[in-house]
Amino acid sequence: MGDDGERGLAGALQFAQHPLEQLLGLGPGLTPAGAEARIAERLRAGKFLLKPQVSLNVIRVRSRQVSVLGQVARPGRYALEDASSNVIDILALAGGIGATGDDTVTVMVTRNGKTAKLEINVPSMYRTGDLSRNIQVENGDTIFVQRAPVFYIYGEVQRPGAFRLEPAMTVMQALSLGGGVTQRGTDRGLKIHRRMPDGAIAKLDAQLTDPVRPDDVIYVRESLF
């Protein structure tokens, strides 16, 4: 290698040892392709290389973070170490949706200066095979998993208490979660205490095929015979 080649290589090595942000003016918002072009331009302008070919790979990004809140195993802030992390990736980092978490998660995103709220039903995505809602997350996004809706059973059932409300659940299915009626109970004359839109509690007659709504309280009375 000639003297000129050695001086050029030495200059390139010395150049590479300096922080790129300071030397090249690299900063937030610059894509890898844009950074490649910027570096090549500066290498030519500084006469380090005549025809530089620059290739950048994003290995790890620690400055970008997403918040995961609510009913997950490990709520907190998570670094976007992958440039293409999506909602499922981040939920997995947080340990997944907890036993008390709802199937539908809320994602707050800010794009082009505008904040939007997205609702994503995770099981539905996999049942249908449509993963278009599994959006890519970006710095500052927030994923929130609310508590799943519940209903309550008391009276003459084997296991009174609160239970997770599943989609399209009926009173009969709700009773089965409570272990069924006791020997002293009856499935006739069932009552549901339901909060109405005005906040009042209505006491409704219930049939086994009636739908159960969030926060319903089902009462199973004692048989008279």
C-alpha cells in the first residue's frame, strides 16, 4: 500500500474513533439510510475516501421506551431494543396479560403530533389470523391492560363470589361457574341486580338464557319445597 493509501486509511480510522453525532451531526429523526448518506457525504467532503460505501445496521436502541400498565405480570417501562417491535412483542416482555386482565388492550400512540387511542382484541387477532392490528410501537407509546369485566353470584350456589365475564355469557353458564345451585337452591325465581345507565340498581327477573352483563349480581334463592 502506498503512502497516500496509508494516510487515507489512517485518517479514516482516526475519523471512526470519534463520536458520530459530534463529527457528522447525526441526531434524532435520522433514519439508518439517511445516516449512511450523511456519513458518506462527510467522508467525501473530508477527503477521507473518494467513493465511500457506508452500511449501517441498528443493533440496539435504548433511548426509546414504551410504557406497559395495568393487568400484566410485570408493568413498567420497556426499551425498544428492536427497531420493529409490535404490541405483542412488548406484552411478551411484560410477562403477558395477567389472569385478571381483559382480552382487549388499549394502546395510546402519537403519530405526526396527533395522539390516538386504539383498542386491540388480542385473542381475536389469532382466532381470525388478521394481525393488522398488531401495530408497531414507537417511543412514548403506552399499552394499558384494564381489568377484565366480572359478575357476582350469591345465595344458594356451591361457590358464591366474583367471576370473570366471558363474551356472550348466559345466566346458565354463570351458574355453572359457581358450581351450580345447592340442594336447597332452585334455578327458578332467579334475580339479577344490575346498575342502570342512570346509576340506579334495578332488580330484574332472570331466565337461564338471559345474557349477563358486567358487574351483574345474580341471586339464587332457596327452594320453598
